[in-house]
Amino acid sequence: QKEVEQNSGPLSVPEGAIASLNCTYSDRGSQSFFWYRQYSGKSPELIMSIYSNGDKEDGRFTAQLNKASQYVSLLIRDSQPSDSATYLCAVKHPTGSARQLTFGSGTQLTVLP
Amino acid sequence: GAVVSQHPSRVICKSGTSVKIECRSLDFQATTMFWYRQFPKQSLMLMATSNEGSKATYEQGVEKDKFLINHASLTLSTLTVTSAHPEDSSFYICSARDRSPGGSEKLFFGSGTQLSVL
């Protein structure tokens, strides 16, 4: 079982719609969760972080965390063509681990104009 | 915000040569930097954790003699791909964490280096 799993997509949504991206993780001790956006040929860019159960909103982005289900999601409202990218879910290892983050394989999102 | 500079952005080399990639934290000190490798349409895979003043910690399956990491100062880590072969062609990305007072401990990424070995 992979430590962090995402549907690879591609996921296509029309402009203005809500894009929903999902991620599950295997380590119950994980405390910190991140969503990165990566354009082709570029390095990842942090767009959201979430640490507590529930929803966290930042502009058009909402991250949702459910630790009991080991599930984290990202909603993008009013999707724009510029949102087309690969979205990486990342989970931080519990304190004391020498490693920093484990990334999912990413979901490719295409927003159709 | 914190900036991590990575050079070169792209390098093409012949098989058998060595390539050095630099990663600098420009406005904060990074005692720890991370090196990732990403193949097309795949996620970032952690190769090694670079620790200032000590040896790097390599992930399982990563050859330490092939991927030499030096973290000689608090702002610079280098990754040298020795005797590069075509299968080493990949996108290499470094990252650093700002652990200074007031730093968010978030991970900041360099812009990446696309290595193509002919």
C-alpha cells in the first residue's frame, strides 16, 4: 500500500465548476497535510496546508481533513483554465522522523474554457 | 517569503560525465535541505536529506556514491550526479525548511533542474 494515494486523473472540469481532488494516507500518526500545485516543468508551489479535522478555506480553495478516515481533499471553486496543473498531496511524517514529506503521485487537472 | 534558488535549470550532458546542481537558501539559513527526483508524470521521490556539517541521509535504493551531496554551509547544498547515464535523466528538485524564529517551517522548493543525459 502506498503511503499517500491520489487518483492520477486526468480530471477535467468546465470553467466555473468545482474541482474536487482527493487523497488518502496510511500513517495514522501524520499531523500535517499539504496541497501543492505543479505546472509542467516547474517545481511544486504550496497552495494549502491543514492540520486539524474539518475545513480550511483560502480564497477559491478549501482543504478538508478527516483524520479518522485518513482522508484529505482539496476543492477548487470557480475553476479557471489557469488552475490546470498537477496537484500533489503531501503528508508530513510524525515528529522525530528524519524525512520531511511524502508526496502522492498527483492528480492532473484540466479546466476547460 | 523565503526563496530557494536552484541552478542550473537545465543541463544536457554526455553519458559518463558528472553534473553538479546547486541549491541555495537566499534569505534564511537551512540546516536541512532535501533532494527529490521526479520522472515524467510521476510524483516527487525523496532521494536524500542533506544536513549541514554532516553526512547526508539517503533513502533506500539511492546510491550514495553516485549521488554525492555536500552541505558545507547553512545556505548551500550541492548534488553531484557522478558518471551520469541516460537513466539518470530526470527532474531534480531541492527544498529547504526555514526553521529560524518567525519562520513557518514550511518547505520551500527550488525551481528544479531538468537533467538530460545523452
